[in-house]
Amino acid sequence: MAQLDLEWLLVFDEVYKTANVSSAAERLGISQSAASTALARLRTHFGDKLFVRTSRGMEPTPYARQIQPLVQDILDRLNRAKGGRASFDPATAARSFRICMTDISEVVLLPGLLDHLRRTAPGVRIETEIISTESGRRLEDGAVDLAVGFMPQLDAGFYQQTLFMQNFVCLAARNHPRIGERLTRKRFETEAHAVVASSGTGHAIVDKTIARLGLRRNVVASLSSFLSVARIVAHTELIVIVPSILGKVLATQEPVKLLEPPFELPAYAVKQHWHERFHADAGNAWLRRTLAELFGGGG
């Protein structure tokens, strides 16, 4: 049996986390061909395919799952022996990060993050995907580095940090024929509504509060995304409830106005979440600090 090379184990670890050979190579700062060669030698060494290509990426075989804790322990011990994990220098780093977020965050937060990275970490690339029921598993697997949003299902078993508190506003056309600068409860129940059911945005809070108060809501349009909300509201007589951070941006893009809801809606925390497997990763820690510095206390 050939002697194991440390770089092979690093490739194994990154492919296990990312389910992608290209992503593993990028994280390690090596070429894809070098990562593929290391994986081929690992397969020969262990006499097992280790990872099999599927529709969800490179899935580990049962044997790979069996040895992964041992490989992780070896790498952890080596890191401790050399005095800690490798540092992360954003000014010179060439690394991709994948962030799970809402369409609201893509509109409101992502431009500020990308502008900051352009000036401070030009080699860092950001990929996003929309929060879904699979987000927790993808964080655990390492396919996603961070998740940002309202995700109470991740409060247990994941690290979390509150970035800011968020509340809700009503959105109506600026020239709405029946709604002035104040929205009454009676008018709220009379007017037609659009609603958006998007994961990670706190919309369930709105639904539960309306049900608890026994309010009527004449819903005529159910949307899957907030991206079209402002244009729909501006050119119809519909009203919609949106997070205030989004409402402020939309009011600068379309002729819409923000109104206080005619009843009290609870605020909610927008948090960043990450799995404990990557808590000590220097790059992940840097990205978390960056988001906290840029958006902590905002909203």
C-alpha cells in the first residue's frame, strides 16, 4: 500500500464538504487536475471509489463516510500540532464562498457586500442560493458556507449570530385612490392584497398574527418572490406587507409609499447561521466577521 500524502487527505476533506472537485481545488488553491489526481490516488490507496457523481454532486460512498471522521481527526491533530489552522488573508485569497439567503438579502445586502469585497478582497467570489428546506443539510455538508435570514429551524444545532432586528411595513401605490398617508384596519380588510411566501423572510409571523387577531385579508395574488412586488403594487391597487428594509429600497425604485400596519406585528431577528464543522475555518470566520461589521445593527 502506497504511503498516504497529506494533500490527498486535504482533497478528500474538501470534496467531502463541498461535493465538488472544482470547489475543493479552489478552496485548497490547487488546480482541478491536481485535485482529480489526488482523488484518483486515494481511490487506488483505499480500493474504493470514495465519491460517486450524482445529480447532487460527488456523494461519498459508505466507506468514505466510515473513514471521514478518521481523516478529520488526522487533519485536526496536524493543525493543532502546527499551532492552529491556516490563516486567511482576504487581500490575497482566491476563494469562493456560497451564501444561502433570501431574495430580499440579494437586493438589500448583497450589493454592499460585493462592493466591500471589491475593495478589500478582490480574489474572493460570492455565490448565492435561495433559502430552502435543504439549507440546513447543505450547511452541514459544507455545500453552503453561511445562511442569512430568518431561519428558526436552524436555531438548534447550528451556530448563529443576530445581524439586525427587522419589522414590517405595508406597501401601496403612491397614487392609490383610497389610501392616503394612513392605513386603517377597516381599509386593510377592505382592500385587495398580494402576499409573498418566501423562506427566510418571516412571512409566517404575519400570517400567524393576522389569524390570531381574526382579521380578514382579501388575497388575490400569491407570489413566490419579492422581486416583482414593487412594480405590481405601483401599477395596481393591491397592498402588500413587506420587511421594512426591503420597503425602503423599493420606495426608491417605483412610485410606492410605506405605511405603518394598522396593527402591531412582532419584530424578528435576521441572523447568520453556520455549522459547527466550519466554526474554526479561518475563511468562514472572516466572512462572518465581515457580514457582522457591514450589517450588524442595521435594518
